[in-house]
Amino acid sequence: MEETMINHATFIQIEDGSVGTPKGYKTGGQHIGLRTKLPDMGWIYSEVPASAAGVYTTNLFQAAPLQVTKASIAEQQKLQAILVNTVSANSCTGQQGIDNAYTTRKWMAEHLGISDHLVGVASTGVIGLQLAMDKMKHGIDQITLDLPKAPFEKAILTTDTKTKHLAVQFEIDGQNVTIGGACKGSGMIHPNMATMLGFVTTDAAVEPDELKQALKAVVDKTFNRITVDGDTSTNDMVLVLANGLAANKPLSAQHPQWPVFVKGLEMVCQGLAKYIAADGEGATKLIEVQVSGAKDDHSAEVISKSIIGSSLVKTAVFGSDANWGRVICAMGYSGESFDTNKVSMALGDIVLFQNGMPVDFDEEQAIKYLNGHNVVIKAMLGEGNGKAVAWGCDLTYNYVKINASYRS
Amino acid sequence: MEETMINHATFIQIEDGSVGTPKGYKTGGQHIGLRTKLPDMGWIYSEVPASAAGVYTTNLFQAAPLQVTKASIAEQQKLQAILVNTVSANSCTGQQGIDNAYTTRKWMAEHLGISDHLVGVASTGVIGLQLAMDKMKHGIDQITLDLPKAPFEKAILTTDTKTKHLAVQFEIDGQNVTIGGACKGSGMIHPNMATMLGFVTTDAAVEPDELKQALKAVVDKTFNRITVDGDTSTNDMVLVLANGLAANKPLSAQHPQWPVFVKGLEMVCQGLAKYIAADGEGATKLIEVQVSGAKDDHSAEVISKSIIGSSLVKTAVFGSDANWGRVICAMGYSGESFDTNKVSMALGDIVLFQNGMPVDFDEEQAIKYLNGHNVVIKAMLGEGNGKAVAWGCDLTYNYVKINASYRS
């Protein structure tokens, strides 16, 4: 358990916490035969309908499950259950794909005895492959809320090598509130949502409209700040459910502790986002880019994304090469303007570049630093107070290996 | 020799043609000790001052040699010689770097007995490394115009595996006109100039202002349509010299055969650009993306660059995986809007996707096609008459290998 104190609020990270940790949620998964052996279907259930909000891929091709989940939430701004399948992304599958997504939603609702529109659906896997409907039907029929056959966190993975989950606890109105989350995502990860599914639950009571605004703001600073390979998938989605069982007064921007809730949501989303970056396909290192001194936050964000998105920066980190020129170069083609003579750059605390010029540094020390699993690249612009952080991973042989033969 | 007839003009591709092929040019290279053994300095010389124009990187950090070459051309819109060095990019080298570039320009001018401002300089290599001035001086002193020690095309290479050059010949005003070119570039290749140096010469007489416009228009459709890894370097430059020794009437947009000259220039630049894409770091295949039916040419260009820039498309081609979903996905996140239900996609003549839906295709046939060295991806939008072509290469283990240890 780790405690953090921010704005007089104490945030406790719950050991092994996840999307099933807040009050009133049940989660699980099972093997339904989409994959050879591994669990391939997951579900989240709330004892009561929960305020729900989502953010979705910006890709023009938007997969069927996203369209159906949007329709579910549009009905009443509530969800009570989420069904996730792997192997087929149910994307570019035409009307049949949309019909299939609606049918699985209906089967799930019937199985749980709730209304159709209280079910959200999510898919990840190969684009263009229709859902194996017989397996989906059989799988849904097998769901036992109290006796899951596999952990949800594991059942939603594809090329991920690790489960990704966490939960934090804090007080609102004197009540313990918990926010938990789990996600999957490994390749096709890039700002503006990627083949990335994120599920966040809380037992806090939150007004749905403001839950949506908070989610959007937080996702922009967390999930949308990670990149693995610059590809934005058709299936990305982050959903948040707030079922109110913590018995706090409903949260909205007017509530004095609203910033505490938003901070908790950010901690969960940032933690999940970093797990995804660190588990990027083939990754051996988590890269954190910290931009400061930009003319404003937006400019800092654009520059941070340009650096973290550079294949040459990523391969240099993989090779433990303190090639600051590639970082500088990525800043220069970001599209943002700044005075190149004021730019400085460091790897952790090792300054490599100062006021537009290289600095003599200890190569051995830099290599030692780059051999670690967490690499922090700091870019300082000396223009103003704008700052931003972005996360990514190194580009390795294994990235190529994994993606050269994904379908086979 | 290959003949092409366009607009009643016949273009002959000259066997083994290069930047030294047009009348009145001498080119060469030599080993001056920057690299261990390989030639590392190259030069181009025209018997008479030539109309000159250049296009330069859009990176905010613009290397010293680009600034100096711009200053040279600004003087009189003419160049008579170009000096190229490898190993040091002379970028992010501050005032010393600029002073050094001016000094090498002066040395070269003195050695050739011409004015300083008739010399252009170009560098490629590691960013932040100052020029080894003693070696540069000694190297320039050793230049013998009539007895080059190495071919220019070879002396400008870094991680390139092949020399890249060609020349075409056609008639203007009844005179034979030749355009030749050579280039280097392998990694950090992306639209808007990359670590790419292109040198084009012609014996045609061309008005300098219009030479510049023609170069800009042609580069936008050729060099700026290739990508290897999405990184735009600080040193990219394409220079064109036109020395007038073909004795045609000076070409400008008013000349009836202006389109013939521009077409010839495009053929040379397109050929060089494709050589670069095919020789991308670690590449095993040339990928050509043909977008058609877009709402306009600009839209087609954006979509073509999005597809050719996708790491997932590039790894799929490397793995001979007919993963059309990744192509569709890259179209969807290009930022351009179109009706996804009208989109079709083919690999060569094998249609994989039609009107927004996957098509049953012969996987064996697709794998066989993808095993070839030239892969054409066709994306058809059914919206209008906009079209564009872009070139790139597959993403392989060797790309990672080369870039994980570039400096060592």
C-alpha cells in the first residue's frame, strides 16, 4: 500500500487493486474457444446500474462494439455490465458486425436479467473478422457472476505480456471511495486512443455529464499521452462506471471535493497508461518524456508527443545510445516554434544539451542510466511555463517480430 | 536504355547515368579520414556557374551547411561547385559550426579558383559533432577534378547500402538536354525532407526563379512522398544546378517545352526518391501506395502518407501478411474525412476490401505477391478524382539493429 497526499487528500493505492475492487462490482473471464487455450472473454458487472461515460477512437473506421456501446450509454447515461471479447475486433465488418454486436449485447442482458441498454460491449483483435457467434452465445451462457473461471484482467489481453490493473482509495464526504481500473493494449498504441481498452469503475456517486467531462479531461492527459507505434486503432475505448454505492453526495463540479475525485481518476488512468506503455509490443523499457518551459501546455504536449513518437529516439533508447541529436531533431520537426538557442535536454539528471549546444557528458554514466528499465527524457525550452508528460517504450527486434506475423 | 514517350516528348534513360552525366559537370569523391576506410567526401563541379535552386528541411533545427548554402545561392542564384562531407552533420554545432561551414566553403572556392558564393556545402552524419577541420582542409587540397579517387555517388553515403543515381535525356529547342541526379538517404526519411541529400544537374539553360519553382513542385511529388521512419532530419536538402551548356533558349514557364523539362526533372527526382525508399534502413521491399478516388489530390496525398507511415503496415509487408485491416486503419486515422462504405483496397491486382467490407481472397496468392520486392498498395475512395502516390519500405529487424547502435 502506497499513500500519496495531494491537496490535503490522502490517496491510498490498494495492493493488487483492480476494476473489481470498488464496492458492488463483480468481474471475471473465461475461455470460450476464440483462442486455443487462454481466456478470451471478460465481463464487468455492477450490482446496480451505474453512471457511465466513454471516450472512443478518433479513427474514421469505428468498430461495431463502439457504436453499440455509445447507443447503450446514450439511452440513459448508465451501464450495468460490460462484455469484452478478444480475437475478433468486429471492425470493418459491415451491417453484420453491428447486428452481431447488438445480438451479443442482448444475450448478455438476458443472461443477467437486465435491460439491453445497460450492457456495453468491447472487442479487440483482428480487423475484418466477424464474431464467432456460436462461441459468443455459448460463452455468455456460461458466465457465473460469483464463480468466474479466469480473472477479467487476463481475459481481455491479446499481445500483452502482463495484466494491467490498479485501484486507489480516498475519502469523499467522509466516505471511503474507491476507483479501480484494468486495461489492455500493447501495439497500435498512440495518442487519441489506440488498440487499447480501458475500464474504470468507482463506487462514488457521480453525475453522468460531469463524469464524462472528467473522463475526457483525464484521458487527454493519460491514455492519450502514450504511444507505442503511432497507429490509432479502430477499437479504442475507455469506459468509466460510477455506481454510487460509496454513499457520498453525488459528485459534480460544484462539490467541494470534486478535484479530489478527478485527481483519483487521473491516478488510476495514468497508472494504467504507463503500464500499457511499459508493456508496448516488444518493449524492454518505459520512456517518460517531460517537456517544460514551453510557451504553453499545448505546445509542450505537441513536443512531448513528437519525441515519444520518434522511431529513432525509441531505437536509440533500446540500444542505450545517448543520441540526444535524435531528441532535438524530433523537437525540431514537431511543428511547434521555439528559439532553438534556448533548448536544453537531459537524460534523467545527466544534461546532454544546453542552450542549443551539446555538452560534454560522461558516456559511461549515460549508458548505465539507459540500461535501466525507466528512462526519463527531459526537454527544457526556456520559453514559458508550459509543461507536459508523455510515455512510450523502446522499439526493438521483438516489436518487428510480433507485428510481422500477427495474424498467423 | 529505356525510352518513355510523354506529351510527344521522348525521354531516354541513360545507362548508369548520374549527376556527372550532363554536359560540363565533373564529380568525384575521396577518403579523407572521417570514416575508417570508405570514401567520405564528395564534390560536384560545373565548368561554368550554373543557375541554382534548393529546397531545405522544415526542421526548426537547421544544420549549418544549409544556412551557408542558402546564403551562397541568395547572392546570385548561382552555384558552380558543391562540397559534401559525411560522418558529421554539422547540426546543433552553434556559431562554431556555421563558421566552420563558411571556412570549408572558402577553402573549396580557393582550391577551385572561384568565388566563395559559388560554392554550396552539404553534410550528413551525427548531429552535434563539429567538422574535423584539419581533415576537411587536407581533403579539399587533395581534390583533383580530372582524376577523382572515388565516385561521388559512393562518397556521400552513410548507412545506405547502394549508390543511387540516374539520368534522362530529351530534346529542347532541338538540342539534347540531360538531367542527372544522385542522392543519399536511408534512415530518418519522411515527407518534408529527411536525412537525405539530393543533387540534380542539367545542362539545360533555365531561369533561376523558375528553376526554383519547378524544383519545389517536383520535390513535393517525389522526395516529399517517401518515408522510412517518420523522422525529418536537420540536414535534408535537394539542390539543382542548370549550367546552360545544352545551348537551348533559356527555359521558363513561357517556353513551349517547359512542361517537358519539368517532366524530365520529375522523372529524375522520382527515380532517386524511389531508390531511397527501397534502400531504407533494413528494408527488404519497396512499397508504393497509390491512392485514387479521393475528394482531391491533397486529400489523397495525406491518406497516402498516413498509410506509408504506418509501422504496422510496414511490419505486415515485411512479414508478407495481407493484413488489409492495418491499411484501412491507417486511412481512418489520417485526419481526412471520407465515406468508409465506399473504400476499396487492393494489393497489386488482388482486391482485399471492397465498399467498406472485406472480400474473400486467395491468401496463397497474396503471400506470393507480398514475397516480391515491389509491393503496390492501392486504396480507392470512390469520392472524386483526387490521386497521389507515396513510397516507403518495410520495417524489419535490421532497421532496429542499425538504429540501436548508430553512433557506436
